[in-house]
Amino acid sequence: MEIRADAETGSYSSLFAAVAYGFASMAMVFINKAVLMQYAYSMTLLTLQQLATSLLIHVGRKLEYTKARGLDMTTAKRLLPLSIFYNANVAFALASLKGVNIPMYIAIKRLTPLAVLIAGYFSGKAKPTAQVSLSVILIAAGVLIAALGDFSFDLFGYSMAFVSVFFQTMYLVLVEKSGAEDGLSSLEIMFYNSFLSLPFFMFLIIATGEFPNSLSLLLAKSYSFSFFMILVLSLVMGIVLNFTMFLCTIVNSALTTTIVGVLKGVVSTTLGFFLLGGVQVHALNVSGLVINTAGGVWYSLAKYQQKRSKAVKLVPDEEAHSK
């Protein structure tokens, strides 16, 4: 009975982590959009989000609100590749948006689950079931079909987007590996990632010329109560998004996190047709979204059956040992 209870608790934790990440990720898209409509300095906004994350976790640890361990330079050096991949993903993603339209950018980024599967295969990870593999391929096919309705080729933009997919894949795989091998909690990984990201982002806002204009505009805009509240909400949601992403990756897997991101993208795109307007609906877009969603549902069912079969196997084994 205890084994069954533990398995059930683990299933609920996995589901909560996935749903929380999905909602946080979807909300962040619209919140950041609201901020950037009034404040165009995206790199400065990212820097503020990482700074707020680092300070909040540090203060929480000092006040003993969290059991997260303090900064350890040996651990920081070991997690430096994770931070590099994270920052590279963000930088190349922003660069790709200069030449690729939003629907096509989302479509390319949704290929990350397929890249995670390939990375897992070459890293010696357990081979996924046929249903999991086919569902991920179906998701990738769906987003490609949906993107055909808005196909505008830009070699530089496409190259940057595909490189971003590579770095995001490596980043998620490292998060999963760090949580499993180093025994780090999602909060600790989030702290190290934010702390190590700060020098990189500070260099970028200076190199791109955002600073000091971004700071003076931020101070001027802060007098607006509506902008200030949206900015604070953006900083809070940045922390929530990173935490739920690391939690989902550690509790579930890198592949599950990317699948949740794909499904979130479907919902965000659908809402975007109604909330933002100006988007012409094509048959290919609708067909691709239906195929994409079907692949996501298929994947969810396949993973549920896989976890359930593992839990059932644990019970007879435990009972055999107790006899």
C-alpha cells in the first residue's frame, strides 16, 4: 500500500509541476509582451528578471524561508556550462526574431522535443517507447505544417532559430542531469543559473547600446503606476517561470518540459488570434495545430501508461521481498 501511495503522490507531483510550468510559461508570453509594448529594451528586462531572482532566493535563504544551500564556487563552476547554454539560447532566439516572423519562430522552437529525443539517444539515455517517439514526431510534423501558411524564408533568421533550438536542448538536458547527479533542488539550480547569467546579460546591455538609455527610460516610466505594476508582475512571473521550468524538468524530464512548452505554444497561438488580431487563419495553420495537439495528447497518454506500468511492477517486487 505504501508503494502504491508513493507512486500516486509522485504522479500528482509530476502533474502539478507540468501544469504549473505550462500556465507560468503561457502567462509570461503575454506579460512580457505588455511590458515590451511600452519598454523595448528586452535585454535590460531579462537582466532585471535574473537580478530579482538571485536577490529573492538569497534573501529567502538568509531569512531561513528556504533550505537552499548557499553559493559554492565549485558547484558554480560545474554549472557554468548550463548557464552558458541558457544565455546562448536567449541570445540566438532574440537574434532570430530579427528575420523570422513570430509564427515561424514558434514553429521552429517547437522542434525542441525532437532534438531532446535525439540528444537522449546519443547520450545513452534509456530508449523511449515507440508511442513516445511517434507522438513527438507527430508534434514536429504538426508545427511544420502549421508554419507553411506563413512561410517567409530568411537564411540568417532561420539559422539563428535552429542554433537556439540546439542550445535550448543542451540546456534542458543539463538541468535534468544536474538535478539527478548533483542532488540540487530546482530552487538551487535556478539561483546558480541567475547568478551566473548576470555578468553575461550586463555585458550584452552595454555591448548592444541599451545602457544607459534603458535605465533612464526605466526610471521615467516607473512613475506610471500601470507600467510599474506590469513590470513588477513581469519580474515575479520571471521567477515563477524559471522555478516551475526547473521543477518540471527535475520531477519529470527534459522531454516532458519541452512537450509542455509545445502545448503551451498551441494555446498561446490560439489566444493570439483573438487577443492580438491581424492574423489571417489558413487551412494549413488549423490542420497543423490539430495534428500538433493530437501528438501532445498522445504523448501524455503514452507517458501516463509508462509510469503506471512501472508502478505496477514495483508492487509485486516489493511483496516478493517481504515474503
